[in-house]
Amino acid sequence: MSTLDSKETGESATRESLLRRAQADAHGSAWEELLQYYEPFVRRTLRAMGVEEGEADDVCQQVLAHLWGRLVDFQPDHERARFRTWLTRIIRNTAVSEYRKRMRRQRVSFAESSILESLAGDSSDIEQRIEDEWQRYLVDLAMERIDEIFSGNAVEVFLRSVEGESAADIGQSLGIHVDSVYVLKNRVRRRLVHEIKVIREMLEFPS
Amino acid sequence: MVSGLDSRKSRRSDRLGSVAHELYRASFDAQQDERQGENPSGDLNPLYNTIRKIRSRYSDPEFAGRGGMKEVYRVYDAKTARHVALARPLAKHGDEHFDAFLREAHLTARLQHPSVIDVFDIGVDEEGKPFFTMEFKRGQSLKGIIQDLSEGKRTEEFPLRTRLGWFLRICEAVAYAHSRRVLHLDIKPGNIQIGEFGDAKLCDWGLGVVVPDKNRLRDSEVLLDPDLYGPLFVDVRGTPAYMAPEQKRRQTKKTVFMDIYALGCVLHELVFLKPCVDDVKDVRTVDPGLIAIIKKATADDPTSRYDDAQALHDDISRCLNGFSPAVESANLFREMGLFWRRHREACMTVLCASLALAIFIAYFVWQLNTRHQMAEAARVKAVESGLAALAAKAEADEARLFAEDSLAKYLEKKNEAEVLDKKREQSIITMMTGRVCDIALVSGSGYSEAIEMAIKHYDDLVADAPEHNPQLWRDKFWLHFLSQDFAAAVGLLDDGRKVDGDLAVLARKYASQCNEEGYLPAEQFCDLLVDLVKRRRRIAMVHRMIELDQRFPRSMEERTQIVSQWVRINNDSLPGIEVTYLPSSQSIRLHGPIERLTVQFGLDRLSAVVKVNLLQSLRPIRLDLRETAIHDLSELAELDLMQVDIRQTPVTDLGPLRAIRSLRTVIVGKDQLPAKVLRSLPPWIEVIEEPNGSSL
């Protein structure tokens, strides 16, 4: 039990400092690990902005290249959204500049122009969208881990309760006692919150 | 991990979208709590947190019992969340006894066996006093159970078989401890805990010792040497009731046999529900194997006990499995009984099968026997009927033989009759063609009938052709003469017919002497016979005349007179010859020098000489030859005699008598004939020797 504890705390420590460690050593494994988390988010963000699937890869690589180049110089202030504001700016700017390059090279499609319009639009609105996307991304990551921790019906009970199904219905449809439904729901929620906290500490600068 | 994210993204986002922000916000609150010293994983790992928080592990002590130097409490172990037994040194013991106390814990901890109580923890409490915890058995001590059983309670719950099962477990524990060179030395029901599930555990190893190895004790074992712990052990020394005799003597070297003895006592108590020291009166209900085991285990001489606990265990096992234990010298009946107990079903099956088979065989044999008897009866019947058949056959044969015989006789008679007829015919033919005197001499009436027929025939012939053949007239004359019809004969003579001269003379001589019935009186007839022989020795003619004379109704005197004359003529007419006849016994007595009784003559020109007996016409059955000159008994042939008297005769040979089939008695004079001659007679002829002179 003790060995398991120490391992967990060690891992946790690593995650907490992942962004910092990547900042400190841009060529090390920390950056590689960080990319594993950020690449899907960047791609997801780009897709949400309207970037086509076939072009998202290229844009994503550009974004990450910018990120990698500038992360070393980034000095986090104590505003919690600051890193994400910064990240959002990088994503948007990269995407916009990339599209502009393409427009110069070729003709501009209707879709592309609409993306540019949206990208060039209200920055605070885009920032909010990216923030939402980040939060949802972290929740999904936490859910991945929840799936590994809980077995059986626990996660399903939680998801159904989130979706508004009554405890009695959940219990009946899944064949478990109502009391167990409450216990499982709360247990999963608490663990999920805990996991979000852990991931946040790993991928965000401390607020 | 990340790669799978996209695929599930939509599902997660869809289902958690509404609360994602809320959850994200909550993570900051969690972070806040953590900073304020709250357990970071709080409700996430309740057990972990509970144990982490435990400051005082054992709580809620409840007094459970007191031993020689320790007291035991039932306490709640917060860490393992269960009740355990916690042992502490008695309050009166000070620091100097703490090691002695802990020694038991170490000794027990050395033994890891299902039937040895487990030590969980050894430690020192806040007050600095040592303690150790053991498993707390939810059950009760064997002592309590035996107490209940002896009072007649719970006997259904704990039958002997169950109790022996416990004992086996304890034996295993002791055997194991001995293998680890640990002696218990205080085995008793009070130190045996019976669990809820029938498991038995040996407890309280406080008096146990480690037997030195052949080499030397290891350091940890040295610490377990009781001698290190001062007088405490002198004070607490086993329980006398379960102690082997040698164990009661102090300073005795501790051996496994002491534990064996104690085990024997426990077994005694398990079986009889009474302490070993109590005498058990009624042992009949108890398995003799068990009694033998107890005796061996509790023998006064340690070397007579079981060598080790395993041997004791094995013997109990054998008992439980229905075998006779090694210690018991069981006889055949007991072994059979045990075998029955072990294989009751199989035995029943086999027994039933055997029984069925036996019944079947018996039935079969019975059937067979019945059949056999039936067959035998049938055979006997068959034999009887066979015999009957044989008898019937014999009868039939007899009847057939009889019939054949009768037929043969008939045929013979018929043949005889035919022969007779033929002879008659022949006679007639002869008479017609030849001389009348050549007519075959046949006996009896046949002859006279033939004569009569011949005469009648001659009459017919003569009537048809009277002058034709002179021989006819001569033959006719002859026939008249033979039948004493001298008148008729003389009539022929008067008619001038030519006949034999001498007969013509005799015919005229006797024609006037015939009586009214037409025949000569005996005296004249005898004269005639003499006349016939005197001239021409007409022997054959005399014989014929005598035969024909039978037709006439003469008295026996007259006939005897004629026969007598006839015998006289043939014996040279010697004086003194006389024949007498006794009609009542049909016997003849001969007198005088008679030598011959037969006469021979030729019947005709063709056939051989005929021998005729002179006495034949009298038909005698007894003949008295005394004082006659007859020497040849063959003279008696042709007579149907039953008795003959040959006294005073010159007879020397009895052989000819054999030819007389009717003869039964021969009378001879004393010493007349040698015995050899007499023995030559056939068995049906009796020889009577009588003095001479006595008559018939």
C-alpha cells in the first residue's frame, strides 16, 4: 500500500510540474509528454474554429511549433487564464496567418473566408470558446482515468445522473439498489473532481 | 490514452457538457480543501484514510480469561476491523517477567499450522507493558463442550465421530509442533478451542519448550529456553490430571511421550466424557479399538506409548474409517464387522445379490431335482412297464410256445392220424393186392378196425367178382380166423375154397367151442395159441389174435390167463411159469424161470423186425420180477411202467431203465447192486433198497 502511495504521489508531482518542466527543458521528455496532452486539444480547438479536417494537422503542427518556440520565454503572471489566453492567441494567430498564406497562394473558398472572419472576430468571444473547450477537454481526460479506476456500473450511474435520470430509474434499469446509486454517483463525482484537479495542476500553470 | 480521446470525445462531451464547467470549478474547491489540510483523497480512499487516522489500534477490551501468567481480553482491532484476543502479563508480574510472557508469543508464532492458534501482533502498549494478540476463536473451549456433553446436552450436535475429528486436528497440530521440536506439555481440553466451523485449535503454549537440536539451539531458540525465565515456570506447571507419571517428577527431561500421554487423556475424555483419572465402568458400548488406543497412549511406561502423535492420529483415522487400529489385535469377526461398517452399502448389495443368487440357485436345483425325480419316476415307470412288457412278452412267448407246442402236437397228432390213415389205407391196399397176413401190425383198436374194414372190403370184392381171384378167398378166411369167427371160416371151407391146411383143421376144431358172443373162452383160446405155435410157429399170428381178442369183453382173469399162456409159450413152456395180475394196483407178478418177455417177428416182407412185449395187452404200471431169470431189462421196453422190482434177479445193468420215461421207482435188494450202478440211474428214478422177500 505504501509503495502504491509513493508512486502515485510521484506521478502526481510529475504531472503538476509538467508544464514547468517542459518550459525548463524544451528538448526533454517533458515536452514530449506535454505534446501528448496539448496536441489533441489544439486540434480540437482548430476543428471547433471551423478548420477542415485535412488542414487541421498542418495548422496544428504550426501552432505547436510556435508554442514550443515561445514557451521558454513565457512568464506566467498570477492570472489563472493567462496561459490559456496566451495559448489561445497563438492558436488563433497561427491559424489566421496560415490561412492568409494559403489565400495568397491560391483562391479563397467561401468556407475559408468565413473561418477567417470568425477568427478575426471578437477576440473575447473566441477566448471564451477556447476556455470552454479546455475545460471540457480536461473533464474528458479525467473521465479516461475514471474509467480505469471504477468498474462496473459506477461511471454509467454517474453519467446518467448527470443527464438528469432519477436515482430510482437508474437503479431499476441497471439492477442496483437506490442507495448504491447515490453512493456510486457521489463517489465517481468526487473522484472525477479530484482527477480534474490533478490534471489541471499538471497541464496548467498554478493560478 | 490520448489517442482514444478523440473517439470518445463526442460521447463524453455530449453527456458531460452541461456539468463540465461545474466539475472544473469544483476542482478548485478540492484544491482549496487540500491546502487547508484536508485529506486530499478523503472519501476517495475511506479505508486507507481510516487506517491512517488510527492512533489507538486496540479498543473495547472485554475480559476473556486468565492463565498462569497472562490474562486475555477480547478487543476490537481497529486496523483489521475485527475482534482479536489480546494477552497481557498479569498485573502482579513486573518487568522481570515480561520476557517470559513474550516467550509464549514467540513460541506460538513459530508454529504456523491450521490447528495452532495464530499470533497476529506482538507489541508494547502506551504503559510500556508487552502484549500480543491472537486470533479470537468464536466458539468455545473443548472443556466447556465436554462439560455440556457429560450433562447430556448437545449430544446430537457433537457425536463421537465429530469429537474424534477434533482430536485428529489436535494430533496433527502436536505432530507438527513436534516436528518443529516444540513440546506443548499442557495439552488438555481447556487449551483446545473449537471454532464455529468445527475447527479445533491448540492454544496456550506458555509451558511449551523447544527440544534442543542434535547440534545446538539457534540464538532465537535460546531465548525460548524456559530456564531463562526464572521461577515463574516452577509455579505454573501443567495440569496434574493430564500429566504423564514421569512428567510429575521435576527435573525430568521433557519428551514427546508426555504430550502423547496428555493426548491419550484428552481422547479418553472425548470418548467417555469423563476425566482420564475416573474409572469407566461400562466400556461395552465403546469401540474396542478406541479403548486399545487410549490404553496404549496412556501407558505408564513412556516407551510403551505411541512413538509419535502421527501414529496416534493414524490409528484414530483407521478407527474412524472403520478399520481396526494397529494397536488392536482384532480377530476375524471384528475385522468382518468393521468391514461391514466400512462398506455397508456395498456389503448390502453383495449380500442381497448373493442371497438372490442363492435363492435362484436353490430354486434352480429344486427345479432340477423335481425334474430329475419326475424323470426318475418316469424311468421307474418305464422300467416297470418294461418289465410288465417283458412279463407280457414272456407270457406271450409262453403262450406262443404253448400254441406252437399245441400246434406241433396237433400237427403231430394230425400227422399221426394221417400216418394212421395212410397205414390203414396201406393195409387195405395190401389186403387188396397182397396177403392179409402182411397187414401192418398196428396197435390198439386201429388194428381191429382195419380188420373189420378189410373183411367188409373183401366182402364187397368177393361179391363183385367171386370167382376171379383165389387169393381173395384165402385172405378172407384168414381174417375170419383171426377174429375167431370160425363159423364163417368153416363156411368158406365148406364152399371148397382153398386155404392153409393147418388153419383149416384148427378152424373146424374150434368152430364148435365158441361161446354165444362168438369168441373162444380163455381156456380154449390158450389151447388155440399153443396149437398155432406147435405146428408152424405162427408167432405173429398169435400176437395178432391176442390183439384182436381185445375186442371181446373178457374179464381180467381171463386176459391174465391168456397172457400167462403167451409168456409160457415164449419161455420154452418151462414149469412154474405163471403171471398174476392185481387190478387194484395194475401190477403184474411174474413167477417161474421167465427169461424173455418179448417176441420178435417181421411184420411184413418189407419192414424190419418188430419187437413186441408179451405183457402189453395187460397195460401194467408195476412189475414184480422177483425170482425170475430176467437178466436183460431191455425186455421191459414198450411197457409204460412206473415201478419195477428186480430183487433176486440176475440183473446187473440198470441202463435200459432209462428208456422207460414213466419209471419212477426201482426196488432192489440190499447189496444186490454196487452203488456205482445205482448212481447211474437218472435223478427221477428213486432206488429203494428192501430186504428180499417183501412183496409189493
